[in-house]
Amino acid sequence: MDKKGSSLVAEKFQLFLDNLAVEHNDFILDTFRAITRHLNNNYWGNRSDTKNSNFIGSYGRGTAIRGVANVNILFELPPRVQKRLEVWQQKAPRVLIEEVRELIEDIFPMVQLSDHCHIIIPSLHKLQFEIIPAFPLKKSFIYPDLNNMTGWSSFNPLREIEVLEESNYRYNGKTKHLAKMMRAWRAERKVPISGMLLDTLVVTFMEEWENNDTSFGYYGIMGRDFLEYLAGRRKNQAMYYAQGSNRELPSDEDFGAFANEDFKLACLAVEHELIENHYEANQIWKQIYGPLFPEIKAGF
């Protein structure tokens, strides 16, 4: 097979990715702007609906798919707020969480704290927004984390986004495409792997994959080879590290066993595609990726 692959395979996977597109983007953006404008007005003295605020998580990385339930927003606070909180000592993280929650309550009365004291806005379209107030450090952010003994944790989700964007640019969009395909697989097959770990492994895989210069016609092979890559991860490896930030990504479950089973199915699907049994291949792809993989009529 040449580097372009089958045109019918290319068409199917393009349609599949179209089907995976996140819905309600305008609503998500409007909510983001309302939150950002209100917090900027209270903390920075301006009414910008973009400054000091970033989407993070899968939505921020551009790897979320249709049905995404959580939208995470990082809001950067000014240093004077951190200074003001010092008087509260160990109570400072909880005080900050309550302060931000009360401010958001002015515009979203349904705001609440989760069991882990995260600031949550349950919303329309089965969406949930989480707001993470944070202070910038030199190479990371600190944010209130009541599950940590110190009350604070550090991370750098913006650098994680940059690394994924760099990979996606280098490989002509395939990094995000593969991450989205694998999210569909994870959802359909109920695979025990976090979205951040999945994205991290996709970035690593793309660097090593010998066909990373191919186009849509190779996407069946790309999915197959990534499943083989996942199946080869050590099942006793309990910790991975995020690309860009080196953040710890614990993994207690054996996702490789799920990948190994579906790698075998993907091999069959690719074999069917190669001999142009496209309908038979499609039935297997739908088994792997779920109902959003496009239909194809018998006889193709």
C-alpha cells in the first residue's frame, strides 16, 4: 500500500472524525467568556472575557470528542491575592475555593463544590464546567488541592497543551486525530485509562511510528498499530509521566489487555480493507470504535 492508502478507507475515517466532533462549542465558549469576564472584573479590575483564562483538560488540548462531560478552565489569579491569603495559613486553599465559588455564584447560582472540593458548574447539554483558580510560578501553576496534605498542588497544563500542539503540527493533524479515535475506543470498550495518559502515549507513539508521514488512507493501520503499542506497555507499570510537564499519571489498571484483544480485531479489519472487503471491515471497526464509526452498505 502506498503512503496515501485506500481512498475509501480515507473517506470512512474522515467521516468518523467528523462524527466525533464536540457539540455545543458556542455554548461552551459563551460560558467560558461569562466566567472569565466576571472573575477578571473582581480580581484584575477589567472585563476581558479572554485574559488570564485558559481551557485545559481534553477540551483545551483539542482531543475531546462528542459526549465530553467535563470542561476545565484554568483562571490565573494576581500575586496580591496569594499575599492576602497568607494570613489564613493552612486554611488558605479552602478560603480561596470558597471565595471563587461565591463569586461565580453571582452569575451561575447552581455552582457547587464536588466531594473533592472542586468548583463545579453543572450545566446544559450534560456538560459540567470545573474552574481551577491558580497562581503562576516560574514553570508551573499552584492550585488549591485539599487532597494534598499541604493543601496545594502544582501542574503545568499549558505546557502539556503546547507539546501536543507541536506534535500535531509536526505530523499534520494525526496526533489529535488518533487521540480522538482512541477516546471513542476507550468509551466503547470501557478501557481503564485516563484521557491525559492516552494523549501522552499518543504523542510518544507518533514520534516512533514508522508511518507518521501518511494520510487518511492509513488511519486504519494507524489505529491498529497504536493498539499494538498499548498492548506492549508493561501491565505492572503503575506510573507514567505527562509530556511537557512530567506530571505523574498513575495507572492501576491493565489497559494493555483491552488493547491486545482489539489489536487482533484491528488486524482483521485491515486485512479486509486490503482485499477490498470494506463492509466486513466496517463491522469490525464499529465493534472497536463504536456507533459513531460511519455505516457502509453491504457489497462495498
